[in-house]
Amino acid sequence: MDCIFCKIIKGEIPATKVYDNEKIVAFNDINPKANIHILIVPKKHIESIKHLEEIDKELAGEMLLTAQKLAKERNLEGYKIVINVGREGGQLVDHLHFHLLSSDAKTPV
């Protein structure tokens, strides 16, 4: 598999990780669209939201809670969680991921 996120998870490609546990890794986007732009990625390869199965519902919930935790740690007043689905929806990497975005000026990058 030639998935860039799988390579980051395996440590084959460097990334600035801000969170890492047994199920999820989060790292700064190399092409940020906001002051804060963190990608939250499951370690299990799932192509997109369209490919989630019933067995993955706990993982999806943990991804949302990870976004919340990262926002709290950065004292973000407001933020977006974006999930692009398919090429038509703007998904560039075929590995499920959430974008945590904030332009909160009070938070250092």
C-alpha cells in the first residue's frame, strides 16, 4: 500500500505529531489552511467515511474526542472539524482523516 498517512504512522515519513496513541495519530498539516491545521488520522487504514463499518463506530467517536481534546489543549474558542469524502468532496489522501482548523488569533501556532 502506497498511502502517505500509513507511511507517517509507520514512521517512514516524518511529521510533526501532536498526538499519538494506539489507535490515532494527529499531526500538523504540511500545507495549513488556517493558523491551526491538524490532521487526525486513525492508524487503521480506512479509505474514507464511505468505508466506515459498524465495527469502526468507536474509532470514529474517538477521533472526534481527540479533536475536542486538541482544541481544549490549545484554548481554542472556535474551530472547525472538516471531513472531505471522495475526490468530488475534496479528499486528496485515500485514508480517513479529520481536519481540525482554527484561525483563533489568541492561540500561538
